[in-house]
Amino acid sequence: MKNLKSGILACALLFGASSSMYAQQAEAAQTQEIKTNEVKAESVKVMDQDAKKQEVSMKELPASVVENIKTNYAEAKFVSAVKHLGADGEAKAYEVVLNQGGKEMTLKYDAKGMPAKK
């Protein structure tokens, strides 16, 4: 009878220990899922910021930007340009990438097309 009681007690202890370990593993998995969801949410925020950029052609740039490029970078070749949009959908800034002598450079302009202050 004593062995039966010891056996039952041992089973109860093992069941309790395994239940505790299972609960810890479940909690760790839930914590990992929360962290993963936080990373996904952060990724969405970054994508939303990128959505506020619009690639434009040289013809779509403000005349003052084009004039500045023609005057100061006559030898450079146009590579690309991006218009940064505000929440209202209006242009807030421009970035223009030029290639001069095999070297790329990025020029930044404000909403009015004036060179951005560094």
C-alpha cells in the first residue's frame, strides 16, 4: 500500500511539474507572438512612410529645380527623382539623383524647389 501511495504521489508531482513547464512554454510562445506582431506593425508604419514618396520625371520637377540642375550640374545625367508628399498630398520636398563622371549624387530641394539647407 505504501508503494501505491508513493507511486500516486510521484505521478502527481510529475503531472504538476509538466503542467508548469507547459504553461511556461505557452507563455513564452505568446510573448514571442506579441513581439512578432509588434515588428509587423512597425513594418507597416515604415511602408506607410514610403507611400508618401512619389517617383517623378525631370519634366514633373518644379522649374526652379530644373534650372538649378541645368546651371550647376550641366554635365550630369539625370538618374531619378522623388517627390515627398505631406499628409495633405502636397509636395513637401524633392530628391534628385544625378550621375556625373560615374559618381552618383543626391540633391535635395524644398517644396518651392529651392536647394535644401544642409
